[in-house]
Amino acid sequence: MEGNRIRELFLSFFEEREHVRVRSSSLIPPPESGLLLTNAGMNQFIPYFLGQAEPPYRRATTAQKVMRTNDIENVGQDARHLTFFEMLGNFSFADYFKVEAIRWAHELITEGYGIDHDRLWVTVFEDDVEAAAAWIDAAGLSPDRIVRRGMFDAKGEPANYWSTHAAGPAGPCSEIFVDRGSKYGPDGGPDVDEERFMEIWNLVFIQDQVDADLRILAPLPGKNVDTGASLERVATVLQGVDNVFETDLFRPTLEVAERLSGRKHGQDPRDDVSLKIIAEHGRAATFLIADGIQPSNTGRGYILRRMLRRVVSHARRLGIQRGVLDEVISSVLQGFGDAYPELRENEAFVRQVADSEEERFAATLRQGMAQFEDAKAHADHGRISGDAAFKLHDTFGFPIELLQEIAADEGLSVDTDRFAVLLGEQRDRARAAAKKVETGLEAGAVPATEFVGYREHEAESSVSLLLGEDNAELGAAEEGELVRVFLERTPFYAEGGGQVGDQGIIRTDTGSVRIIDTLPAGEHGTVHEGIVATGEVRSHQPAIASVDVPRREATTRAHTSTHVVHWTLKHLLGEHARQVGSLVEPGRLRFDFPNPGPVGTDLLEEAELEANRRLAADDPVKIFETTLDEAKSLGAVGLFGEKYGDLVRVVEIGDYSRELCGGTHVHRTGSVAVIRLLREGSIGAGMRRVEALVGPDALREINAERALLRGLVDALEAKDPQGAIERARRVLEENKRLRIASLVAGAHDVDGVALVVAEIPGEDPGGLRDLAQKVRDRLSAGPAVVVVGSGADGKAMLVAGATAAAVGRGITAPALLEAAARSIGGGAGGKDVLANAGGKDAAKVPEALGGIPSRVRELLRGR
């Protein structure tokens, strides 16, 4: 029975028994679940089990996407361990209970799937008399096929009592096993061997509320059912294969790895592990990315990055020197796109993210392997030093887990204890740098400040503390002195949430301080940094604090615009484009968000138009305080990684934007007037930044652009802007044509290969790639290679192109750039016919290019 048929039969079976078919939830669980990734079919139903929400139906059935990564090291080592799998489930919310769940499970297994009743074994919780009786009376199972287990097994792991591994709903469970026959192990039931007796389904009777340590806190409001059957394991049994990788759910993806590597599953145990990892991790990564997860160094993004990197490294172990993920993704989309339409809906995004990470890590792997060879040569008694491991990790981005795997292949170990010490020291240094108290005071000694700036721009207060430039406490400060002023109450907004601190004036009867910045201090304090402008300012004297109102208003316009831009980018790019950082200044903003590739000019212009449409609607900006739970239920978006208290401030714009925010905002969007998106660019792997001007600052920029355009029209002696564009385009095309012709004419022969090497001063990466491709294509009649380089903006950039005939002779573009990349202090990556290398040492570009002819000869000799 095919996997798709198994899934559909399960869902339709329970639909016929009055269950509502519910779509799989995302692999990103709700924050309140306490989970990193969705690890069970019941995650989306937790509020119903806990009685926190009234379920819209009393029975449900799902095919749920699930990720469990605690066994990631075991993937490929046996027949059953996976990270991603499909959990088929049926659920009762205080409706039916144990007897019905057991009777239906038995009916579906024996009559629906056709598995012989005599092949079944089950486990029950040790004192669950009701479940044991139901298996005998409702399913006809022999008592000697029922195994009783406790809450924990001999290793201290949860056994027949199930929870999410976080505080929440839980209960005793009953697992269903199928005897696969003597071929797979000894007789005696699941207590003897769980390879022969394979668990396919777990029936959980959700009746308790537990804490994170599995201590029962209280009974739940109702008795519920939560079951989970692994589609992959059911398919293994029904299709009569040895392991999940031989089922039709995995076989097509495994065949991609076989075809690309020329290896066959089942012929070599070491190859089998790599083939399985490529198929399993490739499938899991496809689902993760489709749900909006991107590679990063923390949390679920780290899990994705680790899996993608394992795919690349195991592909290299199999001798695959090209990309594998694109074809793996195609196989997954073909097999699962109908059941999970979000895969096809997000196909472009999935491919972009995977291709970018694969290309980036391929270059890291090449560099790291060269360093690994050095570390291996200096291994002491078969052990790579922790210092060498840390260098590989810190300097070359080589994951410690990958290093351990590669070392094990060579019969080596890694000094992970020393590595952990060095990593800990690095983190301690970073934490210490981040925790410096700018006031010089202990956190508890910082005076508390009441902020009144949401409703007032000026406030009477008292100077509670005065510090000098060296953070020494002062009784008084005179004109010209740098000071840090603490007030009992202030209208000055302290820098936070991306918004810069206010500026303004603090006046006393004896003098004034010009405030140049306002910052948070301690738990509840605010420090006003400034210069005594006139007279003398004393500690504990009355004062009037006045914010620079025009500056504050310009900042306020920018902050509301940031929320509008945030909504616009998510609306156009997808939910993954969430804010991960921002800077809000008077009249301008900077917004950081994840995206696998550049936001094109057309899309950026569409975003600008949509954002200004929102401003023109003149929607009200409503601000209110509520509980964190209520804000989440309203769909309010918080800044990732930010900590919030029980009471939060919500900023709501029209009916489309709702965010947790402590910043200052306009009352209506029309007050902003206009947003001008200036530019978009990369700030790191998978991270983008948009910069914008707002209000009068945006209008001044538009006027400046208009003046510049007039100047260009005049300089090109054109009648209008369109004519200037056409004239400039003709000039550039002619220059490019002449440059290409000159490079082609200058090609010289190296052992039968036409070689073009040239430095193109000032050219950007896009221009270099275009030039290399066009020169290569002009030489495509025979074996030819082209390498061009530039040191634009202080960074080194090399691009290599190779014709198909050159690749046939062993010269690929990435191999051509390997040595050159090292000389400019970077790495190379790309495809056989086109690759690029980047580095920090622009001055070494001529030297790097000078070594290309000898590298061509090395490659022709097979070195």
C-alpha cells in the first residue's frame, strides 16, 4: 500500500467516525508551548486539552508534520530513526476515551490496513486496568500479548506515560507493535527486541496536567484522547521492506543521492549512512524552510543549518562534488506537494534558502578540510586537539559536530573538553563586554525614573543624581562639563526597541544642560547624557526637562513608519520577513529581516507604493496596555528574542498591524506623509536590511534626486530623462562590447586551453559575473576559461567561467579559484561553469590573478 494511500485511508477512516479533518499546523509551534519545534500532532490542540479554549469540534483527525531532533546522530544508523516524520492522529476533546480509541485503532490496523491480528503486541501503563481490559474485550487481544510498563524505563526515559517534554497536558499511553518476523530479531515481544517488534501507533489518554519534570499537578477538566501513528513506520510494515528508507516515502529521494553518487544503497554500510542522511535531512530541511525557518546560529535555525551542512558533507563523502539539494527538493515536492500544498506555494523560497546555504557551506567545507588535514597531521595519540577544533570552529565556521564525524571516519577523536573550555571563555568575554554598566554604578544603585514622555514633552522634576565624565558622583557641575543626569521623572525617551534616545534641555534655577542622548540604566533608571550649557547645575535641585520636540516628532514618524514597513514586507515577501532588528532615528529608519536573497528593485518599489497607500488611508494608531497572553491572542507581534513582562504595550495601526512596542508613535498614519525606501542590501547570511526616509526628510531626498536627474540630462545633452537614459545605455553598451572584444582577442593558449585573465578595476560583483559569462560564451567553441577580478570598495572579488569543453578536460570554475581565493583571504564556491571568490585583501587581486595560468596547467595534469 502506497504512503499516500495509507495517509488518506487513516484520515477518511476517522472522518467516517465524525472526526473533523484538520490541516497540519506549522513546524514552528506557538511561543506559549515552550517548544522549539512541533514535536507531536497534539501541539496545536493543547489549549483544548487544558480547558483554556473551547474546541470548535469534539473529534479531530490530522496528518501532522513533526520534528524531533534528539536522535539526529542516529539518523541513517538503523531502520527507524528520523528527525522529520508524519504523525497520523485522531483526537477526542472530552468526548470518547480508551475503549473507543482502542477498538477503532484495532479495526483500522486489521481491517483497513490488513495487518494480521496475531502479529500485534501492545504495551499499557502499569496500573491502567481499563486500557488492558479494552484490548482484551474490545479488540480480542490475548492477555499474553499485553506488556505493562511504568512511567520511566530502566534508563530513566519516559516509557508508557506521555508528555510533550514541557509543562502541559499528559497521560498514560498504550503503544501498538507489529511483529515483523524472525528475520528481524528474536521472539518475545517488544521487551525483547524493538527492531523485530516495531511500534507503529501510540494511543495517549490525556488526563493530567504535569510540570516540566513530569510531576502530576492536577487532573485536566476532561478526559481526552491523543493518538499518533508514524506514517513511515506503518508504510515499512505494509510495504514489507527492511527500513523506512526503502518505502515509497523515501525511495525516490534516496535514488537522487544514488544517481548523483553512483553508489547503491545496501552495498556498503558506510555509504548507506550517507545516502540515508542526504534523503532524510534533505526532506526534513525542505519542510522546515517551507514553514519559514532559515539557517542561523541559534534555535531552530541552527537545527536547519546543521542538517543542511550534514547533507553537503555526506554528499562530499560519497564523491558528489556538485549541488545535491535542488534535486532532493524536487523529489520531496513531487512526493509530498499534494498532501502539503505549502511546499509548492513556497517552492521558490525553499530553493533560494537551500541553494544559498549549500553554496556557502561548500566553500566553508573546502577551507575547513584543508585545515582539518593540518589538524590531523598534528593529532596526538589519535586525538585532534581542542585548540585546533576551536580554530576550525571560530575562524573557519566548521561545526564541532561535523568535525567529530569526519574525525571518526579517520579513526580519530576530538578533545571536546578543551574545545568546550575555549568556547566558554569566548562566550564569557562576549557576555562581559555586553554587561558593562555605562554609568559606572552597580545596577541596584541606579535611581529609578518615572517616564512621562508618552503624554508630555516637558516635565518638572528633581535632579536625583549627577555624575561626571569619569562617573564620579558630583554635587555640582559647571559650564562645559560633560555630565550624566538622573531625574525622578522625565519626558525624555531612553533608547530602546530600536528607537534612539531623545535630546533636549534640562533647566534649573542656576543653569542648564544640553542633553545629547538618553539611555536606560539599571532596572528602572534613565540617564541623560549632556554638557552643561550655561551656569551651574547641582544635584537634588528642582529642574524642568524639555524634549527637543521637532526631533522627537521626526523620530515618532519614523517609528510608526517602521511598523508600516514591517507589515508591508511580510505582506509581500511572506511571514518569514519578520523584524529582527531596527534603528529608528529622526526622519529615517533601518529595518532588518530574514530573506534568502535580495529584494529586487521592482518588489522594493511595490513595497514603497504599498506602504504609502497605507499612510494615505490615514488610519488611526491606537495604543493600549494588556496582558502578554491577551496580546498574543490578538495576534500582536513581538521582537524576536525580546523579553516582555506580564503587562505589555500594544501599538495597533488600522486593522492590519499589531505589535508589542514601547516606542513613541503618531496618532494617525497621515501624519507621516511619505515613506521613501532608499536601498536594500545584505547584512549577513540570509539577512537583509532596508533603509528609508520619512516625512520632510523623504521629500528633501526626492527633491535632491530630481536635481541630480536634471544634472544628468544636461551632462548627456539630452532633451529629457528618457533620452538621457537611452544615450547613457548606448555609451555603456558600446564600452562593454569593446571590453569584451578586447578580452576575447587577448586570450592566450595554455596547453590547448584558451585563457583570459584580467583585472577590471572598480567593477562590482554583478558586473564581473556578467563580463566573465559573456567572454566565456564568446569562446565556447572549444576549451576556454576566463578569470576576472576587482578590488572594488576595498574588497577582493574574483569570478571564473569555464566552457563545457574545459570542464570536460578537468578544469572547473571552483577548482580554478581555490588557490586564488586563499591568497585574497577568502573562499570560493559556485558551479562547474561559473564560480566566484571573495576576500578581504583587495591588494592581493593582481597576485591571485597571476597564479591562474599555473593553476590551469595543474588541473590539466589532474592535480
